[in-house]
Amino acid sequence: MSSGYSSLEEDAEDFFFTARTSFFRRAPPGKSRSGQPDVEKEKETHNYLSKEEIKEKVHKYNLAVTDKLKMTLNSNGIYTGFIKVQMELCKPAQTPANPSSSGCMNTLHISSTNTVGDVIDALLKKFQVTESPTKFALYKRCHREDQVYACKLSDREHPLYLRLVAGPRTDTLSFVLREHEIGEWEAFSLPELQNFLRILDKEEDEQLQSLKRRYTAYRQKLEEALGEVWKPG
């Protein structure tokens, strides 16, 4: 496993993945990246900290880094860095080649504007998982006073911001990709749910008709028995 930076242009070793092509889109020729309206919009929705606070935290973060995976603060206020995600899948992922992805650690190079949804999409794309991204969730695992807490992150949260605030130590904060543990119906699309309802309606009707036939036969036999008892001798 590689412990340094790798890009998709290089021959990266297994389980080290940089999402540069997915996350860092290049500006069209003749246009400055800082002038893109979508970047400005993302900055507006990600103002957790002031520019000075971000600058200070990035500096302190880089001083504490021990694996050379430092963060970089750009002039537009957006910073880039690395997060590590542990794959903890209960069942083998549906992939064309079915690689062994469960249990491995993935290092992703992302920006502060990338969301949890972006990270999930990138991981599934990396391992060619054909299942819907809605069937997976990213969790943050926190260690406090010898206890471990796991919390599911919403798709619009920003993992790199959480990494920056917590610092580089993975024993303080780590990320885990899992299947949904609760609310399993949320993992299905509306057409799938509607199809389930049609199947349930059909099964309910079949069970009802079967029950009616049983009681009709039972009633008929009971009436026949009563008729035999009350026949005049």
C-alpha cells in the first residue's frame, strides 16, 4: 500500500485512490478557476470557519501530520487534503470483477467542497460497484474516553472539514463506509418501492382468496353435517 500522494496519471498501488478526476474539475480554456460561479456558490455554503481560522487550522494540522498527507490552502479559500476510509461491508459488493474491497483502507485526495455523497460515489466507482449509492452510508467513528462512537453522516456534510477540525489522528476520528444499518427502505428507488407494493397487494389478495375458499369449504361441510343430524328418522 502506498503511503504518499498518488494521482490517476501514475500507476497507483491497490487501495490507494485519488479522486482528482472526479473532484477537481479543470476550468475551460481561457477561464480562471477562481472565477467559476459554482465554486463561489460552494464557498458560500461551506463557511463554517473564517479564512483566517481555516488558515490557522490548516497550519496546525500540517504541523501535526506524521504521514506526509498534508492539506493545501488555495488562494480562493478552498483547501485540499486526504482522508482515509475503511471499507466495512457485511456482504460482498456487486462488481463486474468482484474484487475484495471489504476491510481495506482507501486514501482519497479531496477538497473542502466535496460532500459525503461525492466520497461514496468515488469509492463505488473505484471498485466498480454496480449497486445504487443510496444503499451505502459514510460513518464517522469517534474515540472518546476508551469508547467508540459511530455516527452516520448526511450526504451534504464535508468530510475534509471534519478531518481538519479533528486533526490528522485517525484514533480520534476515522471514516467508515458501510451498508445502511437502519431505514433499509430508503436504499430503494421510488419505482422499486411501488413494485414492492404491487407484489404485496397481489400476495394479500391471493391469501384473502385462499382464506375465503377454506371457510367456504368449512361452512359447506358444517351445513352438511347439521343436515344429517336433523334429518327426520
